Amino acid sequence: MTITQLKYVLAVAQYQNFTKAANKVFVTQPTLSMQIQKLEDELDVQIFDRSKKPIELTETGKKIVKQAHNIVNESDRIQDIVDQEKGFIGGEFKIGVIPTVMPTLLPMFLMNFVNKYPKVKLRIEEMTTENIINGLADGSIDAAIAATPLEQEMIVERPLYYEPFVCYDPKNASMPKGKMKVEEIDVDRLLLLEDGHCFKDNVLNLCSSSKRTDSERFTLESGSFETMIKLSDEGLGMTLLPYLNTLDLSPKKTENLRYFEEPSPAREISLIFHKSELKMQIIDALQGVISGVIKGAIAFSNVNIISPLAKK
């Protein structure tokens, strides 16, 4: 049994196809198939049910894959130890980013980071918070950028910035531009992201402090901030945006923004990683670059953190 064979098994388990898996690990399909067959012969078990389309793991194969993840991850950590001792900032680094942060933060820091640390091969994937937690647990990602706190014992959280909420409401565009109170949110007209977005939990928690009646309800859920802005423009309601999402709005649309009184409600965005992570030199580098570019973008200092867990 070799580490290489286990990596081949993991690739097939992921792609459920020998050809795609071979491309992923940069070998020919016959080579990959032969090595997996050798491993099955050595163990005297069948890892994959090749009669199924797509290929499926056998029950024994599922257990082998789970252990293979641990073995491969631990073997990779040997190189991490060496890199850390040498202070080397390079190699592959897999990072997950939540959907409500990816389109605004990534363009702000990625080019700066790539230019400053050309030896680091970033592998960036948009992921939900739930998948990020799972990815950090099984070692499929090295770190993530997510809304916190998560209150996960295994996860270390390094706050990067605090992003205020901003109200977008074309209906009140003609009203005085004074700052609004949280209690002024019209819950009946509020448009939200669909289920699965942690930003929705942020907003629901924020609105829990607003005045509510039995007749109040959330009338519509959308999948993106751009869609919610368009729906608001059509008179279908108001919405809340993360501050960074307001920076690229046209001058006409910025007239529809209303900021909250201080302390402004905000969400905490952090760089998170498993407490046993060894690639700390890359994490430190990421934190330094992101913190450097975000300072000029978010000048708010007096914020009131609203998180999905704050109500607990």
C-alpha cells in the first residue's frame, strides 16, 4: 500500500470516474486503474463497484476512503512542517470563501497576494459555511473566509474586518437622508437571501430586535444581492446589503441607501482554520494582505456585531 495509491482512490471517489480522476492526478487512466486494482488485490477487498454508473464506493470502500483522507492529509503535513521550519511561503493552499464575501473581497486582495507571494498556489472555492466547517474538519481545505463567530472548538478564528449593514430602499429615496434606527426596518417588506446563506441568519437576528406583529412576514427570498436590488427597484420591497456590496453601485442607486445610527449593526468576517493547521506562514501572509487592503475600504469603527449565534 502506498500514499500514491490512496491518492488515486480518493480521486476516483471524488469524481466517480476513472478518466476524470486520472486527469486530476496527472497520470494515464490505465496507470491509475492498475494501481487501484493492485491495492484491491493486496487488501483482498473491492473498493469500487464498477458495475454502477457512475462508479460507486462499496461499503468497505467508504470506510477505506475515510481513513485514506486522514493518511494522505497527515502525509502532506510532513512537507508543511519542513516549510514552516524554513519559513518558506509557497505550495498549494486551499481556501473556501462564503458566497456573500467572495465577489466583493476576492477582487480586492487576490492580485496583491499573488504578486507578493508568487510561490503560493491558491485554490479558491466558493462554499457554504456548513461545507467550510466540514472541509476544515476533513482537511480538504486549509483555511476559509467566513462570517463568525462559529463556536466550533476545532476552529481558530482571526477577525479580518467588521462589515456594516446598509439598507437599500428605493421607496424612501425621497426621504431625508438621516441615519436610520434598526427599529425602522419594515419587516413586512424585507427581501432576503434564500436558505443556506449565513447572511440571512445575520439579518434575521438583526430584525429580531425590530418591532414585530403577528401579521408580519418575510414576503420573498432571493438568491443574490443583485437580484434583491433589482426587485427593490421594481417596488417589491427593501433589502439589507453588506457595506462592500454598496461600493460599486451607480450614483443613482446610492441615493437609495440609508446607513444605520452608530453603533452600526455589522457582521464579523474572519480568516478561519483548523487548530492543528501547520501552514501558518501562509495564513499570516493572507491575513496581512487582506487587512492591508480592507482598511481603506471600511472606515467604520463603531459597529455592533450581529451574528447567527449572537442570540444564543
